[in-house]
Amino acid sequence: MSDTDTDSSTAFPASFPLSAWATLSQRSVLQEMLKTASRPGLISFALGLPAADLFPTKEFAASVAEVLARDPRALQYEPASRDLRAYVAALMGQRGVSCDERDVFVTTGSQQALCLLSKLLLDPGGDLILEETVYPGLRSVIEPLRPRIWTVPTSPRDGIDVDAIEALLKRGVRPSFLYLSAEAQNPMAGRIPADRRERLVRLGESHRFPVVEDDAYGFLTYEDSARPALRSFSDGWVIYVGTFSKILAPALRVGWVVAPPHVLEKLPTLKEAGDIDTVTLSQRAVCAFLASNPLETHIAVLRREYRRRRDVMMQALDAHLSSVATWSVPGAGIFVWLEFPPDFDAGRLLTLALARGVAFLPGQGFFMERERRNCLRLSFPNCSDEVIQEGVRRLALAVGDYRAHSELR
Amino acid sequence: MSDTDTDSSTAFPASFPLSAWATLSQRSVLQEMLKTASRPGLISFALGLPAADLFPTKEFAASVAEVLARDPRALQYEPASRDLRAYVAALMGQRGVSCDERDVFVTTGSQQALCLLSKLLLDPGGDLILEETVYPGLRSVIEPLRPRIWTVPTSPRDGIDVDAIEALLKRGVRPSFLYLSAEAQNPMAGRIPADRRERLVRLGESHRFPVVEDDAYGFLTYEDSARPALRSFSDGWVIYVGTFSKILAPALRVGWVVAPPHVLEKLPTLKEAGDIDTVTLSQRAVCAFLASNPLETHIAVLRREYRRRRDVMMQALDAHLSSVATWSVPGAGIFVWLEFPPDFDAGRLLTLALARGVAFLPGQGFFMERERRNCLRLSFPNCSDEVIQEGVRRLALAVGDYRAHSELR
């Protein structure tokens, strides 16, 4: 208070200030949920966790042992492994994409890819086209740049509304990029029908903006043969983001970008500023693992078992919640999107659900604007049949509690 | 060329534009060097690599096997391990810092810590105080924010000039933060004398700006007992950045921040946007490794062996380069800073040195302003005695070539 060295009329600060943006930033709904969901006995459908019981821990341990015995430089700094990039390029064939290792850039999971691409493509205050519900990890990387956001409807069945994108473009909107998932969108699990995919890509080409395609769940399809990734329709205008998190293991933090040369050229500098390089041990161990364990076989196991767990959840939802909520059967991915009557509040339901011992993510955190409070997201892969059944039963009890509370008001 | 939809007079764009900042960004000198330095037969003193032959690969492989056998969730998403944070808090005691696990935030190496802290503390165009030579990784994270930079002299013996900081503050400079290394500064290897450290911290306190202390090499001291970290003098005004990269292995990508509560509160949101979480397998394996392999013992091995390699380099420099260059014997860290006569150009020398089969980093890339071209940085830990001797011999030959070239002009 005795500080006479300043003309500020505020009280003497207790500490140094943070940047303007940091001061405004808030803890994400996912962080809050991570804390809550670790409570003992709680059944959590909240986070997008792959099935831990299906991780190939034994085979992966052998791969780590092999690379550490072979060369101590498995623990050294190292640029992205050429072997790994070549493997990823081959894997992309399964998504209908033709590329080679020079088109692939390795990142610390797909989250880092989204972080780097946002910096690379978006100027502060620039325009973006997004689906009306968006993966919160994308939101967190664009928010500091305060973009002008144009949202288009998306649906749990057919994904983004391509007509609505075209209408925006006709109005003159010119985005720095369009971000979406064509396959198993997070949170709704929508899948763009095969015959609309090329049309969507041509809109980017003809209006000269890049499409950032987040394909985190693109290998996890259950209903029919996989639909080709958007990238398969255009090398120049689609930037593909992929990850081993959902098809091998998240804890490795290995993802990738397939992009045109002028994007690839800029990524190393941005990546180096972020974390220097991607965990060498993960990169080398993934290569060693893949050399003796075909990923196709592991993905086939995941598809079969995830589809089975999905069906267990569908049966439980049918039995307990069909009178109060609607949903689409997800044809891919790890999420189910439930919609309640318009006056319903999933945030209030969550409080009651936690008391009953089950967690989910309320839908409101996913909406970019015109927030709707009557939806929620469930994830099924990381639960046994019994846990799925018991969790949905508890959820139905919580809905009963909700109705009782509402009638008492 | 037939595009009539725009009033731009430029040719029809071949592809979409990048953000203004990305367009200006250039590949870093380290990236260029990484490419060059991998040439077969080349002796490289260029990069700051720890000694690969001293990595505890066998013990670490056992730790990875243990954590994978114990729990498949070693491959799952996971918030920062409490055990690891508690270990780091205990380790900080060796740097004279008293803290507990609630004060520690785990990052993907110290590079991510610098990236997150810059976003957290610095508004676009804000003021910064830096040493005249700076770690390029810090430069790459602050450049997008276009700060106003105030540099102060630093020396290969005594580190940053505390009087010069005080003079800047007297002129009214109020930085968002001061970044420095008190111990074994990169690139010069300077160490702030023990009796000036507290005074420096008090300048931050009294002028109300945080000191970001990068202590990457703080555990690697050779001459006397370690001098206390700046953080030991102030919990509220010093943010400490540490890493396992130089005392265990870089490929794990595990670093940490020790910071005041209002900084710690904001870090999880920023971290999540960057890469969700730090490699679970690394975190768990580091904990398992440390439970059966005291880090103190490993650090003692590193100190002893690095000091020996440093002395081999000193002898070789004395024998071959004492007539043309000067240097200080580094009392800590992994670098030697050579200074040639003022008209010397280390960039030109590098070209000749590469032809002779030896690489180093020219000093110019480290200067924030008033670039000097007559210095270079050598790193010694990742080389055998013979390689150090042969490399310095080649460097001396290159200096001879340089002089012959200069005389011919």
C-alpha cells in the first residue's frame, strides 16, 4: 500500500499478473470430470477412453525391451522415425488414402496436431467453419485466437450438413479452415454418407479453404466397410489428422498429420517450439511392435469387441431409457449421443447421476453456440458388459430422481 | 487466372494461405543442424545431447516391463502421477528448494513448460528481459507473441549481469517476466555467483515481475557444491523449470514446473490444449525406475564422467586452439563457449569444419540482438575421449583453412 512508484489506484498486487487470455481461461469440463470420475465405485461413461483390457501390454513390453536392448539411443533426442512415417503411410491405405512417408508428420498425439495446425492456419480473429457440436480439444486450441465461428448443423446419423456449408459459402463466408470428423464425430458419432464426402471436399477446393479432417475414430467402424477418408478425395485441400491413441494406446502419445508440402514445411519449427520431438521410445517401440504384430489384426479385435459392447449398451438403453430419450445406434466410434425432451437439463441430471454412482458428459460443453442442455454423451468401450448394464440402470434411476424432483417443484 | 470472384491482383493461388506468423517463421538452426549432423563419419559437438552410453537402459527396461505387467492402464490416458510429483518435490531439495507435490506440475519436457509459461505470462507485444544470448527453444515460443525484448549482458563465467538488470528497472522497464538460467546457461555455460542470486530474486520481488528459472543443467555441476536454485529464495516470484532429459533420458519427455498457486491453477487447461497429458508410460516407468535406482547415484556418475570428458576437451582445446580462441572452463553443464577475434565469422568456419568432418553451433543463432559472429558453442558429453580429441583436431584444421582462405583474399 506504500508503493508510490505507480499511478495505479488498485491495491498493491499480491503477485504478478497473467496474460489477458490466461486470466479469462477456465478449467475444461473434461478436467473437472477426470477428477470426479476417479472416485472409487463410480461407473464412468464420461471420458473417451479406449478399452484398457484390450491393450496389447505383453507384446508391447516385448517391443520396448527389444528397442532398449538394441540401441541406447532409444532414450535420446531424435527426429521423427522414417520407419514410423512409412508405416503410417501404408496404414493410410486402409482409409482410402494414397501417400508416402514424405507426406507424414509425427506429432505428440492428435491433440498436438490440432494445436499446431490451428497456429499454422488461423490468424487472430480469422473465420472458421465448425459443426454445431465440437470436440473440446479443438475448442481449447482455437479460443486464444478468438476466431469468428460459423457453425453448421450436424447429426448423430449423417454428421455435418453439407448443404449448410454450401449455404454459408454462398453468403460469402471464407474460413481459414473447416474442421470436422467425417467418421464417428465426437460427441455425436455421426458419419457423413459416402456420397456426400467428395462433394464436401470439392467445396473446399472451389472456395479455396483447407478441410482439417480429424479421423481419431476412422478405423473403428462397425456396420459396413469403412467409408473413405476425406483426404482420399484431395491431396491439396484436405489435412488429415490421425492417432494411435484409439487403435493402439493413448499413453504413447503418437499421432500424425498427412498434409500438403507447404504445410509440412512449417510443422517442424512449430513442433520444436512445443516439445522438441515426439517420445523416441514410443516411436521406436511402436515400430518394433508393428513389425511383429500386424495392426490390422488388432484393429479387427477392437472392432469386434467394441461392437459387442456397443450392443450391450444399446440393449440396456432400450430396456431402461427408451421412454424418455432418443439416440442413434453409432455405426462407428466410441460414443452414444442421447437426446432428452427440450426442457431437460443434463447438467442437473449429472448431479443426480453422480449421487447414484454413474458419470457421463452433459452435452452443453460441446455446443459452440445456441447451447442445448437436453443432451448427453456416453462412452462404452472401457467397460465390461456388467458395468455397462449396471451403469445404465443407475442412469435410469437418476432420471427417475430427476422427474421426482421436477414434479415436487 | 479466370477467377473473377476476387479483387486481388495476384495470380490464382495454388493453395490455401497460412497464418501471417507461420508465413514468416523459418526453420531453426537446430533443425538444420540435426539434418547435417547425422551424416556418417561426422563428429558432432553441435547439439546438446546427453551421453547415450550412460543411459541406464537395462534398469529402465526392467522398470517398463514392471509397470506394463502390473497394470494395463500404464497405456491409458492419465493425469500427472502423484508419485512422480512427490518424487520431483523431494529431488528439488538437492537444489535447495523446499516444496511438496502440490507445487509441481508435470510437462512434456521442459520445452513444453517454456511454451505454456510464455502463453501464461506474456501478452502480445509485452516486455521481456533476457540475457544477450538465449536458448533458441525459448526464442521460438516467444517470437509469435512479438515481445519487446530488453537484453542484458551475460558471461561464460558469471552468467547474467545483475547490475544491468537493475539499471533496466531503474529506467522503468517492467517485464512480463525475466527468463534465465542461473546454472550453466545455454549456450555460454555461465553460473551466477552464489552471493548475487538472492539479490536478483529480490529485484523481481520489489519490481513485481516473475523470474522464470530454466534449470535444465542445474544438477550437473563439477567444481564445487551446487549453488542453490533461484527458487530457493522465493516461492512467490520464481517459477522453476526442470527436466529429466539431462539427468535421466530425453526420450521420455518428462519435465516439470514448480510455481506459485495462481500459475499452477492455469497450467492444466493450457497443457490439455497442447497434448492432453504427459506420456503415462514414461511417468510410471520413471517412478518405478526411481523406486529401485536412486537418482542421486546416477547423477553422481554423470557428474564424474561429464567432468572427465570436459577435461579431455579442455586439454584438446589447449593443445590446438589456445593461440586463436579463448574460453572459460565450464563449472557446470554440457557446453563450452569459444570466442575468436572480433573479425572472425563462425558461420564461415562451420562450412570449412563440415568439410573437415566436425560440426558445432555458430554463436550467432543465440544472440537476441547485436549479433556477434565470432563465437561458437561446443558440447562434449556424448563423445568418447578419442572422438573429442579427433574432433578438436579437425576443428583446428578448419581454423587453419579459414586463415589460409582469409590470407588469399
